[in-house]
Amino acid sequence: MTSACDACLRRGHLIGFLAPRIAALLDRPGRRATTLLGLPDGDLIDAVSSGEGRSASAFLARFDVRAARRDLNRRELRAVCAHSREYPDRLGGLTDAPAVLFVAGSAPLATLREPSVALIGARRATGYGREVAQELGRGLAVAGVEVVSGLALGIDAAAHRGSLAGGGSAVAVLAGGADVPYPRTNARLYTRIAERGLVVSELPPGQRPFRWSFPARNRIMAGLAEMTVVVEAAARSGSLITSDFAVALNRPVGAVPGQVTVGVAAGSNELLRDGAVVVTAVRDVLDELSTLAPGRQWNQESARPPKPPADLVERALLAAVEAGLGIDGICATAGLPTREARAGLTRLEIAGLISRDGLGGYRRSAGPVRPDGIAR
């Protein structure tokens, strides 16, 4: 069902029509479309058409609203505009809030108004970063918090998977049309989110993404979320653009501490240096959300850390893993032959306390997620 009014539908399709011209004007690093996207139709056409706005004006004049609505129904998409009660109030803080959101997915549009957190980060994330993102996504979903992210490779995808594993619906904000999975390698994840949650875009159906539309979609992620958490990001990262939007909206920004020798964590560590909320567990995020709306109740199970092993041998093995030792050092520290040490490590892995590092070693796990990525 489409609740968007005719004028807002026309505006959304105008943005799609002008997208290539916006690209020609702005598709250079550091250039953003947010000032343009806040202009009225006529001013926007003049700004991007270099005096050749006749085709855009003609597009508006011949735009068939009924055909556009039929197309949305055919593609099983919905549209909600700023004049609708279903439009998320939090987007009202943006000076260039989208006139219309095109939405795919089975969840009710009211999902966009629920308590939510944007979990974002690097595409080329470390295994640690992906694991933390997945566990945060899972824990927030269990607590009843919607997880918003951008379906990108790395941290975004891990956050979505965690949210789905925790029973949440997940909200993905795309830089292209809501019916166009991007990147294609995440097409299966897109389908899972559409089956359980929502996929959102300000661009009309069938629209491919442009360089400018990625930072533009970042403002929507920040606008939908009550808090933005950067799990892992390099010094020059699109994730930092999202955090900038959150700061401009006067909303809290959190970051997960990263290894100081890893470049992909330099940007998130800088956020912490500049005063971002330190996020080491789901509890940190829930505490911050509670300050925004005192009296909220969360499912506290999601905030509880994994219980340490009761067995003394397994505790010794866990301590050796936390110390960064290889299998020989682990065996020596625990005083066990290799076979018994590996058996104990397997039990710790099943318990969600450690995970493989991909090089034959082990590392401390971020939370109770099995190696297959399914929450226990």
C-alpha cells in the first residue's frame, strides 16, 4: 500500500530523473548532494541542469502518477511521504529530509518509527570487527531495538545478519532503488531482510546507485536512528560521514575500540578520542538509549556477557587465547597435550567464548554466536 501523496511521488521520481546530472556535478570525492536535495523542484532543476532544464520540466509535466503507483504495486514496493502519519518523525530533523521513501519488505512501515540504532563500519573490516558487529546486532535485536545499516560488505552485512539472528526485522537503507540489491553479492541477505524487515531508499524503483547517493543515503541512516555506532572505520570512511550527520542532528555517536595498529580502525578510534560513547557491549548502547527516553524497558538477556567457563582447565585455555598465544603456547600454559588442549578449545568455541582466526589460531569471541553465525 502506498500512502505517499502525488506531489511527493513526483518529487521522488524527479530526483531519480536528475540523478545522472547530479552525478556529473558532484561525483567527486568530498562533494555531497545534501544542499541540492533540500532545494525546491525548480531551483533543483536550475542548479543541476546548467540552464538546460527544459527536459526536467517536461518530465514533471508529463509525469503519470497513476502509472507510477501501478509500477510500485507491480514491484511490490510501498511509498511513504512526509505528509503521511507513517513517515518516521526522526527524519524531520534533516534540513533536506526525503520527500518520499520507497520501501520494500514485509514489515509494517511503523517499524521505521521504532527505537533504532545505526550499526555501520568498514567494508574491508577485520574478522574482529565483523564479529563485534554481528553480536551487537544480535543483542540489540533481542533487546527490541531495530538495527539500521546500509547492506554494504563488511560491518553493515554483519550487523544485519546479527539482527536477523536475534529475531529482529532489520532495516537496510540503499543508495539505489529499494528493489535493486546492492552490492549483488549481498542479494541473498537483501532477500532475507525483505522477508523479515524493510529495505528503504529515496530513489525510485530500478535506480542504480551513484557515488553521490551513498553519502546521501548515510544521512537517512543517521536520521532514522536514535544513536549511531561505528564498529570499525578507517580515517577517511563513509561511516564517518554518517556519524557527522548524527552529530548535526544532536544524536549520540558511539564507537567500538579497535586495535591501534590496524588502519581500518583509525577513524573509529578517533571518534573515541573526540568524545564518542565507548561501546564494548550491547549494554553500553542500551544505557545510552535509556538516557534519551528514561523508563524504557529492554530485554536484559541481551546485555549479559557470556558466562566464563567453570572448569579450571578451560579457564586456563581461555586466558591463553586472550594472551594471543599460538597452539604451542596454549598447550604449555594449560599444561596439556595438544589433543586435550584442542578438545578444550573446541568446547570453548561451541560455548561462543572463542572463535577461529582463519590462520589456524584462536581469538576471544565478541559474544555467544556460533561459528555458523547463528545465535545460540
